[in-house]
Amino acid sequence: MKIELLGASARHPAARPGAAPALKALSLQFRAGEQAAIIGPSGAGKTTLLQVLACAMPPTAGTLTLDGVNPWQLPRSALQRLRGGLFLAPQVPPLPPRQRVVTAVLAGRLPAMGLLASLRSLFYPADIPAAFDALNQFDLADKLFERVDRLSGGERQRVGLARALLAPARLWLIDEPLSALDPTRSRQAMATLLAGARERGTTLVATLHQVNVALAHFPRIIGLRDGALAFDLPAAEVTRERLARLYDQFEHELRGDAPAAPLDAPDPGPQPVVMHCR
């Protein structure tokens, strides 16, 4: 899917009245089948950008076109069909806790299914081998019939990513896919996503806090700072000096030593929900 964002501004729905926009007159283009990583400090606008590209919120100024079509000029039914060709993986996957993993993964196919087939799949998973294969690529095949609430945080995150391999989408928008994964699982997950996107010719745009992972795996790196474009370069041209300017006063994020949740730790049970709006 080809994407063009021209002079787009956006404000997060949870922002206070009068707060500065999360995106400020941002212009970007993505070729069909391209793979790009978006990096930048907290509050840079990375998650808001993905929300705009996913047609979850309209720009407050400027335009977005997907394959030459402005989604916000479409009738509601056509907009819904267009959204069916997009896959957005949030940092915390919205997985029902009592659902079986097989059902959660096969939910990636729901946009291509009718209402009756969707309801049937909740009780009688339609393609268990496909779910097994998708999970196996994230080393989770043994969790096929496990309940979601019995998974660790890292396992839930990988289940959410496995959905992409079954989704009928031409655009994958992946928000911080490695936040709950250790280095080994991070490399595996990133390699699986990139290989899957290449195989399908899918456009892949991912936000990442792990700058080293972005530079190692993605050919194109986009740096955001305070909602504006800092740079848009091939990975080989992203120098230490550019990164130092991008993360000025956020050096701990660049070093990767910010406090993090335990990796692949058991689920501690219900916890307060904290949302970080970028």
C-alpha cells in the first residue's frame, strides 16, 4: 500500500484543551512494500502517527492518502472496507483474558470474514493449522490452546504480532513491538515480521524505542521530535551525531537504560492501567 501524508497535524483524543498537537505539519511518503522504522524520544508523536495512518483518527490539518484515496472522504461503509486492509498492532495487544490463544490469533482474519463466520470462529476455530504456523514462527506453538490470561506479558505481545501473519492487510502498523521482549525474542520477532512483510509485499511501518534494532533491521529510519520530522534517511546515514540531537535531554532512552517491565515475567494479575500518549 502506498501512503502519502502531506502537511498533516493531529491531536491525541486524550489531549487537554489547548495542548500542542502531537503531530505538526508532517509530510511523509511510503512506497508500496516499503519497510520503515520510526524512532524518537517519548512524546515525539510516534503512536499518534500510527493512529493517523491506521485511519483511527483524522488529521486536524493536512491530508492522508492511501493508494491515492483520502479515507476521510469515503462513505462510512467504504472507510470500513479500507480499514479491513490495515493492521494496527498496539504496544499492549487488546486480547480478551479468558480467550484461547488459537482464537486470539485467528481474530487477525476477522476483517475478511462475514458476521456469521466471525461468530462461529469464536467457538469453533476455523483454521487451527494456520494459527499453529503463525504462533510457531514466534516460538509459541505450544501455547495454541492456552488461555490468554495464563501467558506472560512477552508471550501476549508475541500473540498480538502473530495476528499480523493471518491478517488480510496490505499495511502493517506496529507500535513498540519489542517492549516486553528480551533481546533474543526481540531479534526473532523482528526477523519474522520483516520476512512476513517481504513475502506478502506488505508495507511495514514500526515504531521502536530500541534504536540499535531499528538500525540493524530497517533500511529506512524516520526520526520524530516534538511531533515534527527531524530526519528521514537510509539507516546507513543515521549517525551518532544525528541520534544525539534527536534524543537531546532523553539520553537514557537512547542508551536503553530506562526502567522497563520484567521480561517474559509471569502475569502478576490485574494492575492499574497507565497510558503513555506519544
